Amino acid sequence: MSTAFGQSTVLGYPRIGPNRELKTAVEAYWAGTIDATALEQTAAALRSDVWRTLRDAQLDAIPSNTFSYYDQVLDTVVAVGAVPERFSRLGLSQLDTYFAMARGVDAEPALELTKWFATNYHYLVPEIGPRTGFVANPDKALREFAQARQLGIVTRPVLVGPATLLLLAKATEPGFDPFDRLDDLVEVYADILTSLADAGVAWVQLDEPGYVSDRTPAQIEALRAAYTRLGQVARRPRIFVATYFGELGDALPALLDSPIEALGLDLVAGSGNLGRLAAAGPLRGKTIVAGLVDGHNIWRTDLRAAISTGTTVTRLADHVAVSTSCSLLHVPVDLSAETRLDPQLSGRLAFARQKIDEVVLLGRALRDGTAVLPPPLPPAPGQWRHHDVRVRLAGLTAGDRRRSPYAERALAQQARLSLPPLPTTTIGSFPQTAELRAARAELRRGVLDEAGYADLMRAEVERVVRMQERLGLDVLVHGEPERNDMVQYFGERLDGFASTDHGWVQSYGSRCVRPPVIYGDVARPAPMTVGWSRYAQSLTSRPVKGMLTGPVTILAWSFVRTDQPLADTADQVALALRDECADLEAAGITVIQVDEPALRETLPLRGVDQKVYLEWAVGAFRLATSGVADDTQVHTHLCYSEFGEVIDAIDALDADVTSIEASRSKMEVLDDLAAIGYHRGVGPGIWDIHSPRVPAPGEMVEALRRAVAVVPAQRLWVNPDCGLKTRGYPEVEASLRHLVAAARELRGS
Ligand code: GLN
Ligand code: ZN
């Protein structure tokens, strides 16, 4: 059994397949059209393809157990026997228990779904309590290891590490901290390690990205203790602890102190790791796995810079391997599938398949300097720079991000809009019906022409406007039928953005997204939404809200440039939106909503970096929205209610009205807003649109009563939690009827 780690590796690889084969198979299984055996056959074929691809590319340390039917955190929950009782007692097969945790069943809601660090991937939150019975269940890892071995490939099984698993978990009862179970859990990992060793596993990868966030000294001590214990397991594979998405800080020396054999560091998102490594002193035979190839973005690596960083690492450690900075799960599978991209752009891109070649090349270069490097990239084409945009950016002043005092605006808006107290509205989208999706597919296939498509959309807008009038809503929306996705839609209409044909990335479970690529200066060749809003407004005397996606959200759900600060890219997007706002105003739109659901998601993991981020994020929103007249009302929408460290930033957005999610938290968020002195309009959602349930009128009245106790009726808006695009019309009509009735009841009282 070889004990060397190898020269080159990746921390993980996309598992959805080049054409989203996994999505198709899993959804067919859910729909009952294929059985578990057929599903497993597809899965096995996808895994074999990945291993062969990695081997044929001459990667010499190949991971396994990076495949998942849904989520790797959920897989690890199963591997340590932490399936919550509420699912194990359902008496389902293993596979169906797994999917029940992921998707819920009639009797049991699913595990909570949350963002995986600062990425767009979502994991299922483990539920851990004082009595969660951990037990080693390494079947999946063993089966995949055996499957690869049959192909002649000896792999390195990957699991989420014990400390991170608990840091990501949620307590099953108040006042309990899942992290207190670390000692128990580590014993189960010890058992798993022994089973793996018995099966011939030489190396195991335990992922501990939880430590690139701020952690207490006690949590870091616990990490050291955990790996000290695992290092002492008598029969075990060599342990590679992988970290990614940032700087390890004090956890770096703690891990190096423990008897693990290899430590992985993100040298792309965590440039400070290098200094920490140098300061850590002699590395006593440990392997450093240097994450030199960005696993979270799609640009080709600057190989010369990477070699220079890698060379620094080789001076510090006896053994150095090259890897991706994180799992390649976060990038699309293969650039060669993109035949319609501008060659000037595609020549600068690397998807997962291309990144393997970079890793292999860098591994060789660092080992013996024999690798032949391709020529450096030429400078970006001049036409990607936009002179006017740059001049405008350079000339911005503080005044470009400031509106009149709120009190003045509020008066002007009230005079113009004459809204009743407790005005009712929705968040923007109405149901995306099968007919709308079919129309878009026909447009793509050329069966329907642009004019025919526009006719269908106009008919839909009219229907949605009439329905809102009938229901008695005060501020209407056009319903967003023309939008496939709230970021993609704008990306397709802005210069500097490219969209891919097959660039799918897993977002959660079987759901994949195709993020646009921002490659050049952003400019708006023509209005993007004005036609729809103008048309909707022409149908009614009530105000129709213009609907835009904010700069931070557009960046968060795209692949971004790395050749200029994110703040500059955000401001470029903001300028385009600012012009869009002006055009909406000119078209007679009096209320404009700029959605920023991603504001909190992209908050940096380390406290020290958060202030700078929030400053540019807020600045970009204000740049986008502050060009409008006092009597134009600016709304924003955020898809969550736990504001935590972003609450001041939300206030600083200076929107006239902010709609937020609140129904599940029973309006508690309003107290938090009151506590910081928030004094503008607020619309706490009174209908949880994430469930098909129609809330009874009384429930909504109750929620509103709680809200008016904290927020005066003049500033309190009545709306659902989020957009309605995933809901069906029957429940939407019924719920909105109840919502309007609830507002009227409170107005009368
Ligand atoms: N306006 C968008 C909609 O209603 C907002 C969605 C979101 O914030 N996620 O769909
Ligand atoms: Zn939302």
C-alpha cells in the first residue's frame, strides 16, 4: 500500500454529470418512473466516468465518496448514524429515508436547507441533540471505494469532518449546543477510520471548512483534541484534513500540532494561509496540499503566479501536493461543451475538466520543473472595457449615493401615491405556469417567434394585473412572467455578461443553476424591463411596481471578474440599474423595487472582512437607487428574517420600504428593527409562501396585530414573505384574498 499522498489532486468533482444525468435520474425516481436499481445504475456510471476522467488526466490522488444523491453533509449524517428519529421511525427503505430527510414527506418536513459557506450550494442542516445516537455506518464510502478499485483506481474517501459537521448542525432543543457532542462523534469517526483501513484505504479526506470562519479558542482547542484522538487510532488510513474558502487562522497551527499526515489550505481565497504556514515552524514530515487552482470561479489559473506560490510552500514543507482550492462542485463540468462562446472569452475560462489539467501541470512543475507552460494570456480585449462607464465611475461622488431625508421623501410619496394605511402588495413574481415555461421553451427552439412570445407574455401581464385589481391590492406588480431567473434575465441584457449553454452548477439536490459570467465592463445597451412595466401600468390606475434585481444579488449569482475589485463591478452594475430606474420613472412608474435577497449570503466568513463588504454592497445599492425623484418610492426585498450582523446595513440601504420574511419567525424581526431605530416602511411577510398552505384570515390578522404593536400603520406594509413564482394560482388567489381582508380589518379597527 503506497503511503505517499501524490502530486496532484482535487478536493471534489461535479457529480451531476455532463448533461445533468443525475438530476434526470433522481427526479425520475421521485416521480416513480424508474426504480432504485435503475437509479443506482445511473449513479454508478456517473461515478465511474468521473474516476476515469480524473485518472486519464493523470491526476495521481483521486477522491471518492464525493458523489451524492443529494448532499454530502446529509451523506455524512448517514455515515455517523445521526438520522433524526422523526425520519428513522417512518419505516422507509434506506434510500427513501434519505430522500425523506432531503425533501420531507407528508408527515415530516425536510431538514432545513442552508447556504454552504459563501457559495450558492445549499446543504441540509444536521439535527443533533443530547441523545442523538451516533453509530458508524461507512457503507457508502466503502462501496464507492470498492467500485473504483474494480476499475483499478485506488481512491481517497472524503467525508465532512466531525468538528465542521457539528458546527453546521442545529440543536434539536433550545439551549443545547451540538458542538458539545464532539467527543462522542469523534469515537464514531475512529470506528469509520478503522473500517476504511480494513478495506484497504490508504488516505482519507476529512473536510473542516468550518474553521475558516471566526472560531473561539475553545472550538480550536476542541479541533486539536479531535484530530489528536483520531491520529491515535491504531488501525487507520492516513488523515488529510482539507480546509477551504478562506484563512484558517489559529486553527492552522492547531491542526499542524495534531498527528494528521496532510493539511489542505486554500491559497486562492485564503492568501494569508501562506504567512501562517511560514510562522508555524517546521512541518515534521507533513504533506501540505496547496489549493492553487480556484475551485469556486471559472477563470484559467495564472500558472506562473501559482508556481511561485507553490514554490514558497515547497520551501516550508517536505511534501507538497497541488489541488483545487475547494471542491470543483462549484463550477460547471466541461468548457468544451460551450461551442457558442466568444473564443476570446472561452480561451480565458477553465471549468472542472480543464482545472484538472491545470492541477496536474502545476504538480509536475513543482516536482521537477519539467512542465511546459502554455503562453501567458494576452491582455483582455480592448472592447471589453467600456470607456463611458469608466469615466462615470471615476467621477462618482458621495452625492450620487444619497437621497433627500426620508421624512421629505415620505411626504412627497404619500402626496403622489395616496396609499391607505397598511398598503397591500406582493413581492413581484406570480406563478410561473406550465404554459409560460412551454412558451419559453418554444421560443428557444424557434417554434415561437419573439413577437408571438411577447404577445403571450402581455396577455399574462394583463391577466395578473386584472386579478390584483379584483383582489383589491394597492400596489400592483406585472408578475415577472418574462423572467426565467432574476439574475439570468438581467445578465442576458447587459454588456459584459456571457451566458453558457451547459454551464450547470448544483445549487441543492437535483436543482442546478447556470450562472452568467461577468467578463467585461458592465453597460446597458437598452432598457431591460421598461416595456413590461409600462404596459402593466397602462392597464391600471393603481401604481405598478417596477421590478429590478440589485447589484449585490447579480454579483452573488454570477461568476465574477477577478481582475478588478468586486466593488467596482458592483458599481458598474449599479450604474446600469440607475439608468433603468430613470427610464422606469420616465415611463410613469412611481414605485420601484430593487431586490437584494443575496445581501447576507455573500457576507465574508471572517468578521474583519465584513465591514468592507457591507460598505461597498450598501454603496452599490444606493448608487442604483438614489437617482430617483423624492416622490418615487424605492422598495427592497430580502428573503430572510435573521438579520444578525447585516441589520445596520439593511437600514443603511435607505430604501423607503423593505419587505422581509417574517411569518415563520412570528414577526420577531420587527423588534430587532425597532431596536436599531429603523424608521422607514417595512413589510414583514404574513404568508409563508414556501409552503402550499393557505393561511386562514384570522392568522394573518393575528400577525398584523403583532406588527402594528411595533410599527405604526402608516409605515407598515402587508405582503407575502417572498415571490409567488413557485406557487399555484388556486392557493395564490385564496391567500391574497385573505391578505387583503386582513389589512382591511385592521384598517377598520
Ligand atoms: N421579485 C422577485 C420575485 O418575486 C424576488 C425573489 C427573491 O427575492 N428571491 O420572485
Ligand atoms: Zn424573497
